[in-house]
Amino acid sequence: MSSYTQAPPGYAPSKHHKGQYQSIPQDDDEAGPSAPLLNTGPREEGDIDTDDFKFSVTVEQSAPEIRQMFLKKVYAVLFLQILGTTVASYLFSTRTVTTWVQHNQWSVIVALIGSFVSMGVLFWKRHSHPLNLGLLALFTVIESFSLGLVASHVSKRILLQALVITLFTFAGLTFFTFQSKRDFSGMGPWLYGGLMLLVGLSFIQIFFPFRRSIDMAFAAGGCLIFSGYIVYDTHMILKRLSPEEWVMAVLSLYLDIINLFLSVVRILNGANRD
């Protein structure tokens, strides 16, 4: 994130009007009323100021044009991610791929490690274009592989139902957050605590399987937690992130959608077995 703490050398803000700058005298000969002035004029509505990308300005504090460009970019990339994930997951769920995975269990471990590694490198190089786009695509493909393995054990009807429910839930919560005047930043610690509890119980379930009713309760808890994260992350994107951090915005929302989708699949799949 760019962070500048002072004006460019040789210029300082004028006291007369925002947007006007006067040169700082370099010696005694330049001092006085004859010192040259650089008048850029006041900023008018519709102007795009490059300073909107500096000084840690948040998306909400940016000019309307910058904010609109940021949101269009984030949700356009997110749409392509979801579309690519849907197609890739379908291809990875075919019998040929699943049969190969059954004979090569190491691929699951590689996918799990690759997911964390690619996400870490993406966070590190999130400002390096076009490398960030390539890393984002790589992370999406790895996640699609994992989702494809899950999809191979679930009926296509349940997957379609879960996808529709997830997308409608995401759209509704996003619209609600944009329209609401409430401060959702206080949800962070509660959501994090709920997530850690969910992860811990899921880890225990691997070695000591719970009953189906408890598993359904975990899935319902996951739906609540990740629905809350959609509201929280959308709020924080507007309030805390700068327009440069579009990769972080896309990544956080994408993970929220994927985890909500998996929780919905668990509920529908469990209900279908009863």
C-alpha cells in the first residue's frame, strides 16, 4: 500500500485554497511576494485525483469515480472467479479425475499445501501486476480442484441447489451491507472466535466422528459464520481498504462464498440422506 507522509519536494500546500501550491523558496533571492505560484485550481465534481490512491485513503473516502471503478473491478473479477470455479470443479469431478485421485492420494495433500502457498505468495505480490492476476488464477484452479473432489461425492441436483442458495445469499447480504448505515466492524472478534471453534471441532471430528445431527449443527453454524463474514468483509472493504487493495477484497469475498457454499452442501446432503 502506498504511503506518503509529505508533499513532493519543492512544493507545500498553500494556505489560500485546497488544490493550490506555492513553491518553497530555495534561497533568499526567491523569497518575497514575487515567488512563483502553481495554481492547479479547486477540485471540481467529476475530477479524478491521483492522490485518491495515496495517503492510505479508504474506498469510502475516495472520489465517487474511483470508488465505482474499484467496486466494478472487484465484483467483475469475483464473478470470473466463481464462473471459472464452477466450470473447473465440474471438470475435476468427472470419473476419470476422481479415479486418478483415488490412486494418487498425494495429490490431495499437494492441493492443500498449494492452496496455502499460493495464497501466501498472492498476498505478498498482490501489488505486482500482472503477476497478481496469474497467482489469483492459480489459487482459483487449486481451490476448484478441491471443490471438484467434494462435488464428485454429491449429486448434481444438490450442487445446483447449493450454488443458487449461496449466490442469492451473497447478493442479498452484499446489498444489505451497502445500504446499511451500521458499523459492522465489531463483528470481527466474534466471527473469528466462531471460526476457530468450528475449525477445532471439525479437526476432532476427523478422529472421533460425531452423530449426523451434530454434523448438521456444525454445517448450520458454518452458514451463519460465513454469512456474517460476507457482511463483515464487505463492510471492511469499504471502510478500511484503499483502492489499491482490490486483490485482498476479491480474495476475502471469494473465500467467504466458497466456505458458505460448502456449508450449504453439507446441510442439503445431510437432509437428503434422511
